[in-house]
Amino acid sequence: MEDDERIGTLKKIRIKAVIDMNLAEQFGDIDIYLFDQLLKGRVTKEMQILDAGCGSGRNLVYFLRNGYSVYAVDQSAKAIEAVQRVASQLAPNWSAARARVEPIESMSFENESFDFIISNAVLHFAENEEQFRQMLDELWRVLKPGGILFMRLASSIGIEDAVQPLGNERYLLPDGSTRFLVNEQTMVGMTEKRQGVFLEPIKTVNVAGQRCMSTWVIKKNG
């Protein structure tokens, strides 16, 4: 009986700790459109999740804190070091082998390893169309049949007349940054080529006419 009471007390303490935790502590600096995928029930604890181009792990806090099976890659060693620190604090069973210093276009994971892949603000750093396709092909390779690829990237949608072409599908944006830009035709064509399925329409946010970010969510046919 004492053990049952102790377990009950520990559960109450844990519940109170979760309630007391503010949103930033629970979810970190998660992308709002990735959070939308969580709300839609598209990411579950049974899934193998990859954050490809993870940076310092801004989108991983919730998953790590709540026992999801998470992997991460980034070409920056400093970024992966930051992910290792965060993960070791939030995930008791974390293995350092889950976070790797690798370019997206050449990852060491086996074919069809992941159920849900995050590529957030990464693909628009491609140097040219060839590298962009290599990155997309590699993401597709490690995605399981039936898996979901969530992408957020810069696009020309809505600011076509405000961007300056620099060659190789790279453009100078009004905000002064240089990005590889896609348009709706490109995203539709690349999805159809891979026989993928759009889970929702392409959504684009125009940030004061300075840049546009599109959300591209597709499913790999089984």
C-alpha cells in the first residue's frame, strides 16, 4: 500500500510539474507550422523522427522531453554539439549516435528509416538546382513508405517581381538575403515525380514583402 501511495504521489508531482511548465519550456522554439502537424495528429510516439538540418535543436525540445524517437543531422559540428547538450538533459535514454554531423545530401542512415522527417528552413540554402535535388532525393530515400516529409523553405510565391535572379535558381531577396527559391510549379512537379501525395495545400506566408516562406507537406506512397 505504501508503494502504491508513493507512486501516486510521484505521478501527482509529475503532473503538477508539467502544468507549471510554461509553453516555451514544453515546446521550445518550435516552428508554428510544425506545431500544427502535432495538433493534426500526424506525429506519434511510435514514429522514427528525423530533423534534417536541425541547427541547435529548436524543433526537437518537445519531442525529446516527451519520449519520442528522435534523430538529427546538421553539417555544423557546433549545431550538433548543442543538440547533444539539449538531448542529454531532456531525454534520459538519449544516445549520442542519434545526432550526426552530416550534409543532408549525403546521410548515413539506411533506406526507409524514418516515419516523419523535418526539413525546416534548410533547403533554400542549396547552391544550385542540382544540390537542391540531391537533398530532396536523400530525404526521400530515408523516408519510409507511408512516411511524411515536412518542409519549410523560402519561395518566390507572392514576391516574383521583387526578387533579383543571381543564376542557378538563387535570388537576392528584398531583405538582403540570398536564397535558392522554389515556386508552386517546382514543388508540384517534384512531388509528382516522386509519386508523393500532398497532405495539404502549399501554404505561403509573405513577411512584409521582404521574403516568403512556404510550407510543403507530402506523403510517400506505400
